[in-house]
Amino acid sequence: MFVATGAYLAAVFLVGDARRAGEADLECYFVRRALAAAALAGVAAAAGLVELHAEARYVFDHLVDQGLPLVIASALCGIGLLIVLLRGGRRPLRPLAAGAVVAVIWGWGVAQFPYLLPTSLRIDQAAAPDPTLTVVFIVFGIAAVLVLPSLFLLYTLSQRDLLEH
């Protein structure tokens, strides 16, 4: 499932990059790849639901109960993306693709909560001691303050084709 969603996101993002570069043939190529990856990810998600129902009933029950809005959001984003791709639109592709994948990941987290390993290992049992978590959060905060602005600038310059200058 994660390989399929990675291929799906990559193909969708490359559709926009190919269009911005003026490469119509390459854009069509990535549209076909995005459609194929979306179909594969959809089949994998459906097969995963069937497998969850058979083998991990706790996760399945929580997914169709508490996680259902996220499953629906993922499906709507995926269907919206397919419609936009088939109609030749390009503007909302990246947000729709990211929304579909993020909703699946959040749905999985909601379905497993409060367990890391369903019905056997809870999150609070697996967590590090409080002083360790405090240090990790402080380091993460410092790294985010130092790195995220640079990544945002790099992404902005790349998307506006200003890096060559």
C-alpha cells in the first residue's frame, strides 16, 4: 500500500512539473502513470480492508467506526483527482493527491489508537520516559525552526523556476 501511494504521489507531482516545463509528451506519460498508480492504490486499499476484516478485526471495527470520515475523505479526494486528471485539469492535483494519502494514514492511526500493536501494546507502554521525550521535542522544535524556512524557500524557488538564475 505504501509503495503504491508513493508511486501515486510521485506521478501526480510529476504531472505538474512536466506541464510547467512545457513537456506535453512527458505530461501525458505521467498522467497515465498517475491513473495506473491510483487504480493500484485503490485496489490495494480495498484488499487491505478485506484482509483487516478477516485478520485484524479490532482495527477494522475502529476504521469503519471512528476512522470512517477519514476513509470517506480519502475516497473523495481520490475520485476528485481521477476526475481532474481525466478532464485535463492540473491546478488541484497535488492537494487532492496529498489529501487522499494523508487521510489514509490518519485513518490507520485512528483505527489503531490507543495501540501500536492492536490489543497487545499500547502507546503509553511503548513511549520513552518523559525526560527523553522532552529532549526529543526540543530538538525537533529547533530543527523545524532552522530547516523548514529553508525548505520552503527552496520549494518556492524550484516551483517558480528561479533556481537557474
